[in-house]
Amino acid sequence: MTHPLRHNQFRRLFTAQVVALVGTGLLTVALGLLAFDIAGDRAGAVLGTALAIKMVAYVGGAPAISALTDRVPRRALLVSADAVRVLVAMLLPFVTQTWQVYVLIFVLQSASATFTPAFQSVIPSVLVDEEDYTRGLSLSRLAYDLESLLSPVVAAALLTVMSYNLLFVGTAAGFAVSAMLVLGTRLPPQPTPDRSQPLPRRITDGARVMLTHPPLRGLLALNVAVASASALVIVNTVVYVGDLLGGSATEVASALGCFGFGSMAVALAAPRALRAIGDRRLMLTGSRVLPLGLVAAAALAPLANWPLLALTWFALGAGTSMISTPSARLLRAHSTPDTRAPVFTAQFSLSHAAFLVTYPIAGWLGAFAGLFASAATLAVLATLAATTAARVWPASAPAGREVVSAER
């Protein structure tokens, strides 16, 4: 599993990812406390709006920024995005109005929408060997899962000795260290982009490439299944634990931990599983696990059983990881160096677009019609996504290592 860390370039980039994730985790906690400080009992509305702004920046901003910055060297682009995130994190403690929070969050998330797909598109050129790349993806997945588990614990420990405003300093420090690590890393040269086509066409180039290849069309459908399961867990875990089971905040964290451990278990097993059964079989298996997990979540509404909740959340975490961990392998296999950045950006944007549908189903439908209706609706959506993925990504589709660019 740790073999990719022997590559100096990947080791530095992976470390940059980890410290930036820690900063992001601290920001999540600090932002919630800042919202409560500013808005009091309206903090939930402020955070909900901030989450919507984040999705708008990811969905609409990422492709446009990618097209506009396609000639900027990747190292300069990554460092610039981190610099913007440092600046915003340092400004957040001084805001006093909700509109200021919204503006800064939009800038911050636009910088993240610049950094993340550009970072992901660089890794395939750093880890050229297929096995190393697969292990690198597993390490990346583990980093995301560990951040979601450990950042709240770290934040809680820090809050015992400092005010929440200083968490923003920790956030800024994480992004600053990330920038320094990237700055000291020699990245492979990038191809000269083709700017003969108008900007709107270049913005949609990555999406057109994805629609050209059956495996990537399947991935677009699988994104909906992942968003269905993730939205239920992110939005409604506190409701399941607090309202149905009468649990405490500690038990909410434990339930989220079950989801994270399910994801981590698959990430650890992914390199061996992919060697044995390949991308399609593992990802479609995940797409079958998720509807079953969501059906179990619907059954939890009348049953209210803690062991069933823990098992269900573990299964949902495992199912999402079966799809998310290998997804970058598909993007790499069905893109060329000149289309890689647009393709990774399109996946980043379109995968988050699915949450614009699933978050309201999980939140609003759950609030007004109940958890059963919310989970059942998401189960239907995930089932349709899984069925669509299996149809548009036939077993006979070529695995592909060398592909041509989409027609321009």
C-alpha cells in the first residue's frame, strides 16, 4: 500500500493533500461556530446557504476556471489556489455579516474547485505505473476518510485551549504548508492546450469526452448513486441517532465513524480487489450495495435499532468507496494527456451536481415527509442510477489505456 510513497513527487503531493484536508476539517468546525456567533438560531440557514454556494462554485466554477487557466503551469495554479485559500481563511475571523461569509465562502470554494481537479489530474503523470497509481488512489481515499474522522476530534481538543477563531489560523497554516510542498515539487510538463475552439466549447470539453466513452458514461450514473447514499448520511445521521435512537453527540460521531470505517476497509482492499475483478465489476457491486443500504435505512425509520444503523452505515461507506476509489482509474484510462485536466474537472463538477438533487431529498423530504420517505426515495434514485450504469457501460466495452480526444 505504501509503495507509491517511495516516489518523491507523489510523497510531497500526498503530504500536501493531507495537511490541506486537515485545514479543511478545522474550517468546517470553525465555520459552524462562526455562523452561530453571527446568526444565533439561524445558523443552520447560514450553513445551508454556504453549502449551496459551495456546490454552485464546484458545479459552475470548476469547468470555467479550468478552461481559462489551461495554459497556467500546474504548479503555479496549485500554489495560487492555496494562496487564495490562505487569504480567505485569515479573513473569516473578522467577518460580522452573513453576506460577508457568503462572499468569502464562494471565493474559497472557487479556489478549491481550481485546486482539487488540477491536483487529481497531475497524479497520473507522476505515478505512471498502473499498480502504483491504484495504490496511490487508495491512500488518497484513506486520507479523505481519516480527515472526516479525526478533524472533529482535533478541533474539539484545540477548542479546549483556544477560541474557535484560532481554528481559522490552523486552516490557513494547512493551506500554506500545502502550497510550500507543491512549490518544492517538480511536476511533469503539461501538453500545450488547444485554444482554437471558443471558450464555451472548451468549458464543456471534459463532459464531451466523458460522454464519448461507455465506462465514463457509466461513471456519470454511478455518481448519482454515491450522492444518494452520501447525502442521507451527511444530512440525516444526526436525525437518525438523535430522534430515533435518542443518542448523544458522541453516538452521532460513532455512526459517522461506521460510515468512514466502511469506506476505509474498501480503500485498503481496493488494489487487490481491482487486480482480481477489475474496475467495472467492483464499481457495479458498489452500485448494488448502495440501494440495499438505503432500503435498510428506510427500514430503520420504524425499527430504530442501533446495531442495524451501524451495519447499514458501514455498508453505505463500503459501497461509496467501491465506486469512488477506482473512479480516477477510469478517468486516466479514457483520457489523454491533453484532455486529462478537462476530464478530471468534468468529473469533479458533475459528481457534485448530483448533490444538488440528493441534498434536498435527504433534508427537505426527510423534514416534511419523514426519514422513511427520504431514504426510500434515495433508494429508488440509487437503483435507477445503478441500472443505468450497467446498461450504458456494457461488459464488452474496451478497458482502454490509450484513447483519442473527443472531437473538437
